[in-house]
Amino acid sequence: MAILHDLSHRTAIEDALARSARLDAIGQITGGINHDFSNLLTVIIGNLELLNTRVKNSDDRAMVTDALEAAELGADLTARLNAFARKSPTQTDPVDVNAACSAALSLIRRTFDPKLIFTVQLGQNLPAIMADSTQLQSALINIALNARDVMPDGGQLTLRSDMIAIDDSYIAQELDVAEGTYVRVTLSDTGRGMGPDTQQRVFEPFFTTKPIGQGTGLGLSMVYGFVRQYGGHVTIYSEIGRGTTVGLYFPVIDSVSAGKIGPKQTTLSRKPRNQTVLVVEDDPDLRRLSVARVSELGYNVREADCGDAAAEILRTDPGIDAVFTDIVMPGDLDGLALARHIVATYPHIRILLTSGYAEDMLGEQQQNHGHRLLSKPYRQLDLDHALDALF
């Protein structure tokens, strides 16, 4: 008697679990490092912006501008890592997938080698998805750049979009993906392909198979974080010598829930204001900078070095109109606990939260109370927009 067991299904589930656990662990480490790094960049960018308004000499101003641009490159790197960790702020606009694909393809065709053959198969009447059109185009360009690099002598790049229903049989192969209807965008190349070991690590930050100096290893990790941020899913299938296909899955939305975000102002408001803002920050350098930045915008400012000190100020000073607080602080009251205290005791006071972590740290309860979040590092214009919206 022979008893045979097909272990393929079990092996696929174990591989999916291991991959998900590894990427989640890397995401948590990345998010923690970025919190501290974002604090440093916030101090650097904020002081440079304030200094730039005071410098009159053109040569000195040029040096300040160069330093500010370098700091913004650091902020861009932080944003990419946060995207992988699924902790970067999201723009929730309804997006026409085919329009985004066409825009990305237009740029790709203008800049890629003419030896590459492009094939486009866009589905008709696809529903909208909730995402950021610019990030989607950037993700497609990142994938296309990888495809180009593995086809130095030319090849075929195929872009497809369609609608697909994910059911139990699919979920059994992949974790962290819900049943439902998705819009799928796939990019396929005819390059050299990759083996199983590379496929297991391809979405990890800083992992790259390119020579030193020719790749950062952040392209696909940014794609992974961006898609997962919007409740989507990423797959990769590859065979050595036959090419690679990357699939992006986005849950569809109904037209009722699709809301548009209005245009923002593009200049700073420096007129005097009547509101008083309490700045709560445990880092002394960052607190001093935050006080200066809020004062620069015309608000009256008070400051506290922790949540407990802020609660005492609120108890004794009835003139506080808003609290601008960091989320991660020592003491009995961190930023979220302070926000809950304010909602329960002083419901008229508005709350603006800030952190190097981001929106997924806010529970549903805080979001329902209308708390706003300003992610570090932020520009002076971002702070101006946030406080304007607060009032």
C-alpha cells in the first residue's frame, strides 16, 4: 500500500507566509529608523527655510538653497522607505487606470531605446480605483526601467489592464489580500528572468541584482509599499530565460465614495492671526524650531515638552485654540493619549498631530474625531496648509 500526499498547496502557503512575515518585519524596522531620521530632517529643512527668508546676500542664499535641496533629497529617500513600510501619507483620489497607464507609457516610449517593442492591451470600461495617479505612473515607470535593464539588446514590453475577481482559490496562494473585484495592471518583459531566490527578495529595500552604482534597490520596494497602501496586492512571476511579469492589483471603488480633493494654496500666509497654538514636542531642537515656524505664520504660540506638561497648560490657560503635538513622546500622555484627553475635556480645541510614522498609527477612533496628521519631514507650506485647514 502506498499513500501519496501532494504538498504543493501547503508549500505555497508556507512560502507566502514566510515572504509576508519577512517583508512586514523589514517594514517595521524601516518605519522605526525613519521616525528618528524624519525628526532630523524636519529640523534641517525647517531651519534652512527660516534662514532663507532672512539671508539677503545672493551667494549666501545660493548656499542655503543648495543645502535645502540636499535635505529634500534625504526627505525623498525617507518617503520611499516609508512607502515600503506602508507608512507614508496617501492621496485618496479616484484614478482612471487606463489614463494613468497611457501617461506613463508616453513617457516610457520617449525615453527608452527604440529597439524595444511595446505592446498595449488596455481593458475597456474599467472602474475607477482609489490611489494617487502620480504614484501609479511612477510605479509603472520603475517596473519598466527594470525591464529595460534586463533587455539591453532589445525585446518586448507588454502593458495590460483588466478586471479580475479574487476568490478563495487565489487567496490560498497569497496572504493579506481580500476577496473581491480588482483592477489589474501587468507589465511583462522578455528579458533574462530571475530565479526563485531573487523572486523571494525582490521587494526588499536596497536589494538589487544590478552592479554597484547602477541601482538603489528601492524601485520595486516603493512599488510594493504604494500598492499595499491602497489595499492592493503585488505579484511577480518569472522564469529564467523567458522573462518576468509584475502584476499590480487595486480594489475597485464605487462612484459614490469617490471624493475629489480641492486645490491647495501655493503661497505662505504670514498675516497676524488671533489663534493661539500650543506646540508639544519632547525634542528641544525640534520644539524650538516648531515654535519659530508656527510664529512665522502669524499665530500666537505656547510650548510644552511633554503631554503631561501640555495637559497642565490646558488646565490653566483657557486661551488655547489648537494643539500641535508629536505622537511619540515619553511620559503618561503621548500624542494620541493627549488628543483623547483634549477631546474628552476640551472639545472646542483643535488638534494637529505630527510624526515620522504616519497615518496608519491613528486608530479609527482618532480619525472619527477629525484629527489631522502632518507627516515629518514637512515644509513650511505644508504646515501652513495644515493649520489653515484646522481652523
